Amino acid sequence: MALAYSGGLDTTVAIHWLRNKFNAEVITVTVDVGQDDDFEEIERRAYATGASKHVYVDAKSGFANGPVAMAIMANALYEDKYPLGTALARPLIAEKVIEVARREGCDAVAHGSTSKGNDQVRFNETLMALAPDIAIIEPAKIWGMDRASEIDYAKKHGIPIPSIHSRFSIDDNLWSRSIEGREIDDPLAEVPEDAFKWTVSPESVREPLILDIEFREGLPVAINGEKMDLVGIITTLNRVVGAHGFGRVDHVENRVVGFKSREVYEAPAALTLIEAHRDLEKLVYTPLEYRFKRVVDQTWTDLVYQGLWHEPLREELESLVRAMNRWVSGKVRVKVLGGLAILGRESPYASYSKELVDYVGGWYPSEEEARGFIKMHTMHSLTAFRARRKVVTP
Ligand code: ARG
């Protein structure tokens, strides 16, 4: 069988447990979506624990240019806050694991999801869509071990325990770092500073950072005039924006699985790019486009969060999102200083006219034109208002 292998304690114990329980060969598959990990060490750990083969898949560029690019164009923030890093990566990870499973002739795929998270839904949905003939095995739902018993199990069987593990449950990739569990489960408790890794405390920042972010057809292509690919832009922004104290999210999130959880994230690049992109869209779009797109964006974001990656509406919405982003080119200037401020923006497709807005010397409707407009613009409302108040029209 193929095991989606993160290299953490759960999936490391799983290698050994699966071999014992099913008397099967375990092929570990680690999909690199930009997480902060030592992939050579992960490979060594897999073999040391009994993997018959380990496969590393570099999916960074596919992740950035696929799901993440769409998330930028769709301004994807679940419940206005969470940039969806984990939710975007799970279907791709599952897809890559299936590819390896097929190549190696596996009849089962295993992954480490528990029965309380959203990730089980995302993983299984993709497996059910693309590999209905392959069995799904979820050891963490069967063995009933907690962290302490996993460590006992590892010690008993001589399994190498991952050295650096945070006391929180962490899931990270290019797009966001999620921090869950322990004292953070109390929604009133302030998140301890040592939970953060990508961002410094906003209060500690003195020097502002000014960035010009250039977009072409909805996607960032350069920072301060320097052209970079999407992976480069995201990693650069995570570093420099995080170092200037912006990129933290703390909210109570409505999970798919029926309860709320307190969720903390770090996502300096994601939050910066989405804020800038949304600003540029507002410069370019008509009010109708702008308002309609918010509905489209939110629908796309919700279905991705909910693990419905293969819901047909996703691709239909994406065609529209792509089409509307054809006009989202230009530049946004931002300032980062323990927060983010937009300083200015420009676009060749701006539907903004200085001539129209200018009070001195620009276009001016005459008194008559303005009165006529206001009269007809308010007519529906005021006719109803008068009827209901029984006010006699003069
Ligand atoms: N709450 C986020 C989500 O549902 C983050 C999940 C993090 N996953 C994890 N296995 N630690 O997408």
C-alpha cells in the first residue's frame, strides 16, 4: 500500500503499525508543497521504520501555479480570515499519492487523518473521485492511540521519533501555516509567542517595508520591479512581510465536521497578495462585477474548504474567475509595519477617471441634470415610502 507520509510522529508510527496489521509492504509518499521540512531526514526515517520504498514528490510549482493561483484570483479567505493553505493542498497531495500507488501497483492508500478534522473529508473525497478501485486505510481512526501512546509504541518498536515537534499541531505549506491544539483550544487564551514561526510580533517592528506588487491577469509577477515566478514571490513575501510583523490570523472557525475550533494561522504572503489583488480588482471592475465576484469567490472558497474539490461547480466558477481576472493587471503599493496598508494602485484597465471625479475643472453635471438623476434614482423607493407612511404626494 501507499502511505501519505508527512514524516511526523503519527505517520511514522503508521508505517510500522500498517506493516504489522496488514502484513503489507508500505510505500511512503512525501509530497512537497513547500512545507518547512528536511526531506532527506524524512526519507531516512521512513526507511528506518520499515518502509519498503520511499517516494518524494516535488509539487511546489504545481501547487503554486494551480490551486494557489486560483485562490489568489478568487481572493479566497474562508470566513473572511483563513487563506485555505491546508484545504488547497490536500486534494493535490491525494492526487500525487494515487499516482505513486498506481505506478507501484498498490491496492490501498493510507493517510493519517483523524475522524475530527476537515482533512479526512478532503483526502477521501479525492481518493473516492479518482481511485474508487483503491481501498482507503486510515490507521489513526482504528488504533485509538493518543500522542503519549504513540511515543510508547515508537519506543517499544525502536521507531525513530521526530526530534523537532512543536507542542501544537502544525500543518504548513507555501500558502499558510496552521497552528492548533493545546492551550489555543481555549478561545479566550492569548496565543503564546512561541507558537509563531513565520512572523515576528507586530509590536516589535520599527522599520516600515514598502513593496510594489505587480499583477498580470490576476497573478503577481514582480515585486519592486523584480520579476519572479509564483513560488519565488510567495516565499519572498512570507519572509519579508513576516519579518515586518504582518500575517497572523486568529479566529473561531466553523469546521465541516460539525463544530467550531479556534484556529491560528501565519500567512504573510497570502494575506498580502489577496489584500492587494482585491484592491486592484476594485479599481478595475464595474460595481456589478465587483459585487457579483464576491459571491463567486465566496462560493468557490466554501466548497474548497468543505473538501468538495471534485464538485463540478468548482471548475465552472473557475472559468468565470479566470475570465474576470483578464483585466486585473497593474500595480499595488503596500506598506508593512506590524500590519498592512495599501498606499496606492494603478492599472491600464482602471475604470477610474480623474476627469470624472475631479472637483476643480473636471466634469460637472448641471444642477438640472443632477436633480433629474436624483429624482428618478429615488423614485421607486420614495413612492413606496410615501404609500406606506400614507403621506400625500404634493
Ligand atoms: N483548520 C484548517 C483547515 O481545516 C487547518 C487544518 C490543519 N490540519 C492539520 N492536520 N493540522 O483547513
